Amino acid sequence: MDGALKLWIVIVVVGALNYLSRLSFIAFFASREMPPLLARALKFVPAAMLTALVLPMVLSPSAAGALAGINPRVPAAIVAAIVAYFTHSTLKTLAVGMTTLWLLQALAG
Amino acid sequence: MRHLFASKDFREGFVEMLPACVGLIPFGLVCGVGAQAAGADWLAALGMATIIFSGAAQVLAVQLYAAGAPTAVIILTCFVLGLRFLMYSAAMAPYVKPLPASWQRTLAFLLTDQAFAASVRRFNAKDDPRGGGLHFLGCGAALWLMWIATNMTGFFAGNAIPASWSLDFAVPLCFIALVAPLYRSVPAVMAGLMAAIAVVVLAALPMKLALIAAGLIGIVAGTLVDLARERWTAR
């Protein structure tokens, strides 16, 4: 399939599904309570999905090298996570994470 | 649009969101850079910011697209990630119930965590659904316009930044900023931990299915631990 067409299909369908999710309880199920088990499971969507999304980005390019402590992204990500946990600030997390990575890269290079 | 800006509630919402918009700048830039790196043209980058209007979904879609995942897998994975909007929708529903259906449909499109938090404060402070709705529209419009502007800036300026700066690392950092503060309860930590283990162990799954599989495993793990903990403390 043509790459541009594929991307547009993704944009339109994901956009529509996101919109329907946003609209769900406001319009379709307005008079209904959310099932308790669904409400409980939804609480864990961000923690599970975002962790699964982030980890491969940090471990790449080489997961084996990362485990051996060669990939400076791993310690930089850990430091950034600690800053994020305590400050809740995207700007501070970015600043500390990028600075740590640059320092480690300078030390290694 | 002009009569919206004439409304005091709309303008209040718009202005109230400006600080949150500043916090959105790096994330928006990162999304634009990601779209550019994945080989999207500027129109597709604009479409993503305008139509999907969700940083996490945009980065996820772009990553899977660049990795050559099938269309159905990209859509399915983004759908699971987007399920969290059900939560916001249910929380918002009682406040917008008195409003006309056309308003509800517009408000739903602009539903994000930032706009939601600000508007719930406002809906609770005054018994004025119409004013609250206008305030929400103002919040949502500010975030949406800022989101489009930062995405496009990232798309066009991303090229100018040297690779030695490792700016691609800003993408995971933005998500770490979102996810690390969530690890405040045992079930949430278990959801993240199980998803992390699964995404590494299942990395070899075909069609880039590892992400959605790991996400679902994490959600189930968090839910089970949450149920078990409740039963245990109830005793």
C-alpha cells in the first residue's frame, strides 16, 4: 500500500476512534453508569501502555548493550524518571534528562 | 467564532489555559519532529495534530508506521491507548448533561486531561452549565491551536537540529514525565512492571504486536492486583 495513503487511513480511523471514546459517556451512554470492572481497568491504561511505549525507545539501539551498561540513555532515563516522579514537570524532566545524556555522551566520547 | 470570543466565559477559559500551553510546547515539538523523522509530509503532520489531537497516540502511530507495522495493528494499538478517554468522558458527562447535543459533540472533541481538570473546577464553582461549557470551549480551543502550532514548528524546524544533540531522546523523556508520577500505588507499579517485562520478552512478536500485547498484560496485571488488594484490606 502507498505509504501516504496508509498514514492517512491511520489518521482518520484513529482520530475517529479517539473522538468516539471521548464522546462515549457524554452522548451514547449518558444515562448509564460505567461498569465497575471497566472503570477499574481503565485506571491502568496510561501506566501500562506508556511504559510499554517508552521502554523500547530507551533501550534502543541495542538492548544487549543497554543491559551491559553501555547505552547512556538508560541511566539518563532513570534520572529523568526520578525527577518526573517528584516534580510532575515535563520541562524539568526534559532538562535533567537531556543534560544527563549529553554529559554521559561527552564522558564516553 | 467571533461571537465565541465575545463571550467572557470563553475568553476566561482561553486565558486560563495559556500556562498549560507553555508546558505543551516541548511535547508538541517532539510530535512534529517524530512525524518528520517517520517520513510523513507536512499535510499528514498537520492532519495528525488536528484530527488525532493526542500526543501519545500520534507518537505511537508514527513509531509503528516507521517500523512497518500493518495498518490494522497501528489502529488497534492506538485504540487501546485511547481507551483512557472513556474515563474522562464518564467523568465529564454529568457536567455537560444540561447542554444541547451540538455543544456536547464539540466539547467531546476537545476533551483532554488539561481542559478537563480546569473545567471541572469551573463547573463546580458556579451553577452555570452554559458558562461552564463556554469556559471549556475556551480551554479546549487554546490547547488545540497551541498543539497544532507546536507540532508544525517541530515538523519544519526538526531538520535544522544536528543529530549529535540526540533530540530524539526528548520523545521518551516527554512520556517519562507523564508516566513516572503514575507509579504511586502498588497496582499501578505492577501494571507498569508487567508491561515493561512483556514488551522486552515479546519484542520478537511479528507485526509489532509486542506493544499492544504488553499494554494489555499490564492493564490486566494492574486490575488483578487492585482487586486482590481491595479484598485483602476489606478483610
